[in-house]
Amino acid sequence: MKKLFLFVCFTLATVLVNNTMMAQGCVETTSSDGPQLVGYIQPQFNYYMFGDDAVGNPIKPSTFEFLRARVGIVGSIPYDISYYVMAELSPVSGGPSLLDAYISYAPFDKYLKFSIGQFKSPFSLELNTPCYALNTINRSTVVNNLASPFRDMGLMLLGSFGKDRDIISYKLAILNGTGINTLDDNGNKEIAGRIVYSPFEWIKIGASGRTGLVGKIIDSVGNVNSVTRYAGDITLDYKKFKFQGEYIYGITAGTVATGGSCGGKATTASPTIYKSSGFWVAAMYTFKFNLQPIIKYESYDPDGTTYSYQGVAQNYSENTLTFGVNYFLNDWTRVQINYLYNSESKVDGKINEYDNDAFMIQFQVKF
């Protein structure tokens, strides 16, 4: 704990002296007149092209669903105190559950704020993009796998510097490392941080990191379980054109589910080390009538570990090309249409092409 304390103090001092992001909530309070009701719903239709199983049933049935249905309360209390509570009501996400709940104290205006409670981890550009502002319906596969757990309980310091706009912004958090709504059975804590530099109004360059010992720390055979993640990203937003990209590299030590053959690692190493990585890039242009075509390419190498893609377990590298269009009816309502074309890398030296494309259309209203 002493080393952890010294590391946190050193990192915080470095951030405060040399630098300084968006607040951690999806929606911020706009007045001190009392609680404000906020939220959004995202009903959608998914058509999966995964083929049929041996007896003729669809492997992934097409369906209507609510990907997200969220309602929350935000507000501020004199002086310099604010609160944020957000709940997920969608049955697709496992039924009603608490997403975010934290209290913030901002004694130095935007330069330094303290938040304690449950919130998103300050890691990854796409993870820290609010769900209602994502450019595509789904987050990238690499983000889903290497930025998780998305939410955790802990203490965060965040702020920004810049007179007319935020030139440098930062977030630094100490987290349980156990994930959302999970009591702490971790013998240590996880540290996560993100910093964004914007030399010009139309460009943002970000860097993220997180590291920690997880679970029971030492497993049944004496291996130490730990995770380390690094990420870098860039956003170019000039007039009606927007480009974004992100790369994430992860090192996982200890017990991880593997796929056996087909590229899976042997589990006799002490400990087994997995080095997963991936990236995504997206480009879009907004035409008249608020129509925004988008193309996105992403790639994820799981290093032999088993992960879930569209609800189906697999352990090979996945490349996804998304063709989409976003239509904004107004500031609160939009429609997204995505076609996901997937191609797989070699497995056991053979090129494989699986039936796993998908077509999705999502409607959104936020309030």
C-alpha cells in the first residue's frame, strides 16, 4: 500500500503541475435550482447473419430490443457540490440496475474536482464517449474487451486548464477493480487515468492507462493475477468532417479463459501472460439535412483468449468494417443504421470466413 500511495501522490503531482477532460457523467447539471431528470432510450432492431445450427435453428436470432433505457437525476448544491445518479432499466442489460452514483466537489472551479462513488473508468476515448453520442451503434470489440470493466467504485480527481477552451484535461482514479455493483474482494486497488491535449480547437490527442492486481490476487496455483492497459487516441473535428482513431494494448497475467487449440495458449506457464491488442478508426461527414455517412474499421487480436462477439464465444482475431449513416432529426433525436461486415484472420494456418455479419437500426431520444 505504501508503494501505491507514493505512486498516486507522484502521478497526481505531475498532472497538477504540468497539465489537466470531460466530466465523468454523460449529462452534467445546468443549474442549481434543484434536481433535474435526465436520460435516454435506444430501441433498435438487429438482423444477424450467423446462419443456422445443426438442427436448423438460427445461431443468433434477429430481434427487437432496448439496448439502453436509462433514467437519472443530476443536480448541484451550493457551494461547489454536485450529484449524479443514473439507472439502467433495459432487460437486455440484465434488468434494472444502478449504473452511476457519485458526489462531486469542485473547490477550484474547473481546474480540480473530486468525485467519489461509482462511475466510468477514466480509460479509452470510445469508452468515455457517452452512449448517446457514439458514432456507431456498438462500441468497438477492442474497447469492449480491453477497457472493461467499464464502471467501478472509487475516487476520482479530474479537471481542465485553458482560458477560452480546454487545452489540457485530465482524470485520475483509484478503483476497486471489481467492476460495477460488486463488493470489493480485491486485496489491492486499480489505478486508471486519462489525459487529453488540444493544441488547436479541431484536434485532440489522448492517452490512457490503467493497472492493478485483480480478484483474489493470487490464484489456486500461486499465480499473481494482474491487468495493465495502455491506449492512445486522436480526434480531428474540422467543420463538417470528423476523424477518430484509437489503439489499445493490454497485458493480462494469471487465469484467463482460453480457447484451447485454434490459437489458444498453453496454461502451464507460471504465470500465463496474454498480450491482446486492437484498434479502430472512423471517418464521417455531415451533409445538409443532418445526414452523416460513416465508415469505421476495427481489428482485435485476443492472443488466444476467449471473448464474446455479438453474444457468440470465439478466440480468433476479428476485423470489422462498419458502413453506416446517422440521421439527426433534432438535438435530441437521431436514427442510426449500421451494416457490420466481419472477416476473420487465419486459424491453425487456414483462412476462415464465418457467417457473422449483422444489420442494425437504432432509434434514440434523450431528455
